[in-house]
Amino acid sequence: MSHYILDIKTPAQNEAKAVKSEFSLSNYGFRNLHRVYWNLPTEALYEEIIFRGEGRMTKDGPIAVNTGIHTARAANDKAIIKEPTTEDRIWWGEYNRPFSADKFNAVYQRMQGYLQGRDLFVTDCYAGHDPNYRLPVRIITEYAWHALFVRNMFIAPATNDELRQFVPEFTVMSLPDFRGMPEIDGTLSSTFILLNFDQKLCLIGGSGYGGEIKKSVFTVLNYLLPLDGVLSMHCSANVGKDGDTAIFFGLSGTGKTTLSADPNRGLIGDDEHGWSDEGVFNFEGGCYAKVINLSPTAEPQIYACTRRFGTVLENVVFDPVTRLLDLDDDEMTENTRAAYPLNFIDNALEDAQAGHPKNIIMLTCDASGVMPPIAKLTPHQAMYHFISGYTSKVSGTEIDLGKEPEITFSACFGAPFMVHHPAYYADMLRRKIEKYNVNCWLVNTGWTGGPYGIGKRMSIHHTRTLLNAALDGKLLDVEYWTDPVFGFEVPKQCEGVPDKVLRPVETWEDPQAYQEKYLQLAALFIENFKKFADGTPEEVVAAGPVKRQFLMADKS
């Protein structure tokens, strides 16, 4: 704040308005701002970040920042404004809490007052690589490093003239130093993420975690695109040399980013995609990868990005003298992150689009250690597992998680970001699977040989080998055994993977303990799915574990 008082010139001050949009901030009711920095390039943002003390440059050029009190998403603090245009469309409940329009306007007015005399950074960009469905988004931040994060994560207009004529269809305002006042604002805490689809405005306060900006835009797309016939998906995607597209559903920590960054396949994107009548397209222009314990041998592509100028490192520990990173240090959080442009990955597709998928992979991190490393799903089983969204939350991804993974079910493998009812997205997926004859697989990247604390994490080498066999079509002609509890089929053999790994019970020392754990998990699936039974076709409900299968399992 000292440069405000002393009016010290900042590095990019002279260029602050060089690519200013004609659609100015006065349209948002802002008055008496100190300076507005419009669409600065990476180099200028580096200078501003360092000048303002927001971050430090590390070995080989990445900028390291600390996100403050929040090192993960504050899922409980998100709310959606309930008004006539959204009232009957939103899946109201745990993840989409209603918030009054009057309270939203009051928070916004306080924000406008707070911003007087302050600097702002504006980044105009697009979400969605398909020009038929891309969303012009303006992201307004009070931190320079947030502007760099946004520049990395979304798609920049092609020319300066395009920037000057840019008109946003949705705006996100992120003000980490502005705190909510629950007793006045009606927020649950001093942190808030408020989405107003009527005013096309999202307000974020009290959190410096970059993921809040990214996921807010994703939530907006999850609302708008399905209304236009495009399935929005929390997935990574890549494409083989023969044009065979694969999509990987999964929550954070299940391996979406790692497994899609295959040097032998073109990367479409690592986290968020749309599936239109023309094919699959990435929503983003960058990757937001977890980097805790990152291995240069197992994840060479992502590891290399932690050594490049332009990458934003969130909460990564480094030596202040040598500036060397310690990716194994979880002192600040286990949810350490790197945000970098998609083109930092050697095999990333320039247009981030491809044809219809040939394979769908549903990733689960099974902390129970009983799921097979891969299983082939029928379309109805795929629907069941898509709606269930079973995984284990890995510590650090959301606030208040401890060290031990927490078994959870997250509808559509991304319930916190889904705005419509899960059945709405599920029905769209079903129709696409049937129309394009897609092979569906369930892949466990969690534990084997026992639950968390007893067994060990599934070998990434085995996972990659099985995935490659599935994507290459080699698993379509092998012998399978049918799982007695869930009914899906598991290959008996795969070259490069020990046979016993494909039969989880054989990796446990105590087969009875395995059986008990598996039936417990099946019971959790059945209990969770009750909330979706209404409105879900009977054949999909029947595709999950049922009592008949329990009896078969007890006899086996």
C-alpha cells in the first residue's frame, strides 16, 4: 500500500492503458480508482508482482506466491443468487446454496467503496477453445499475480485491437483482502464466492487461492453450455496419433493431469472440457497441476513446467538463497500447485480441440484398496459410476481435510461445480456414449493390497500400462472375469502387469478382510445412490451393486 500513499511509479504504469477495452470499469459502477492495469503481458506482470512483494522468482524463472490463509477451495462459502431466471434450473442444495439478490447487491456496494483509491488488474480473455461456444470473460483482480494466473489459465484474444473492442459476457471480481461480514452480508464466513447469473457477475472475497477464480468460471460454463446442448465435463482429454480421443473423468488427486500428459498422445487439456456435436474442446488455455512430490521420471512433462519462466507456483517451498524448489515439502499445504500455459506441454494441441471420444476413463482414488486397477463398463454401468462419482478426497484439495483420504461421492466427478441436477448431465452423457459407441472404463489410481495405511498406492507404471492397452484396443479381445459385487468386467491378463494386481483380493494378506471391506464399500454406493434414484432409469440403478450380487460375493 505504500506506493499508493507516496505515489511511487510502478514498473508497468506507463503501459497500463495500452490495451484498455472501450468497455470500461465505469460500467461496473467503479469510481475513484487509483490505477487500472489492462491486459499486461507476462513480463510486465512479473515486474509488478515483484515490485509489490506478492511473489519471488525461483530457480529457472517460475514465480512463487503464497495464497494466504486459504490454500484450497472454500467449497462451503460458495452461493448462487436465487432469482427468477435461475430458480427452477439450479440444483439447490449442499453445493449450490441460495443467496438473496438484495444481499448480493449490498456486498457489491461495499466492494465498490473498498476499491476507491486502489489499483486493479484487468484481464480480458475467453473460456472455451471452440469459437462457436467460447465465453468472453473479464477477470478483475487486486493482485498482479492473480492476473498472471488468469493469463496462464484462460485464452487470450489474438490481437490488441480485439482487446480494445472486448465486451465481456461474464465478469469475475477477485478481491482477497476484502472480507465478508457474516452479520451484515449474510455470508457464512469472511470468505465468499457469490455467483449471479442474472447480473453475469461473480464476486470472490477473502481468499487468495487461484483455484477459486478458475472454478468459478468453470461453474458458469457448467450452467450455460448444457442449455446450448454442450456437455460440460470435469475431465482431462488427449488424442492418439490415429485421432482417437480419450477423456478422463476424475476429481483432484485422481491423476487427470498426470495421466493425460502422455508424451505419445496429443494433450487437449487437463481439467475442464466441453463435448459438442462437433467433438471435444478444452475450456482453458493452461494447466493447474498438483506438484506435491512431483517426480521428474514419472511426470516429466509437468515437472519441466516447474522450471520455466511464466509458471505460477502456489505455496511451493523454496530455498530463499539458492531459489531451488522443494516439491516434497508440504509445510504450507499438500495442495501445492503450478499454473502454466498449455503450450508449455510439448505435445499440447494448439487448437485444444479433437473429435468425439473413442474411450471414456473414469478415475477413482479408492482408499479402501478393493477396486480393481481397471474394469470395463457397460453404458448403464458407466452412467451409474458417473452419477456416483466415487473417490477419496486427498488432503489439501479442500480446506479442513486431514492427512487421511476421505471416502466421498461427488456427482459427475465434480459436484461442487455442477449447477444443474446430476441427472441432467448424466442423460447428456448417456446419449453421447450411445451415439458415438464409446468404450467406458473404470480405473483405480488409489490403493491396492489393503486400505490406506496398510496397502500401497497403485503403481503409476501399472496404471499407464493398463490405460495404454485400453486406449490401443488391446483389452477389447482378452478374457475377463465378472466382479461378483459390482458386475463390471475385469481383464484377467495384461502384458506388463502382474496377474494378481488384476485380482485385488490376491493382493491382500487376509481375503476375508478384503471381502468385508468390499461389501462395506458397496453398501456406501447403494446408500449414496438413493438420493438419485428418483428420475434415474431403473436399468441404471440396477447397474450398481445389488443384494443379489452381495449373496454371490458371500458364496465366492
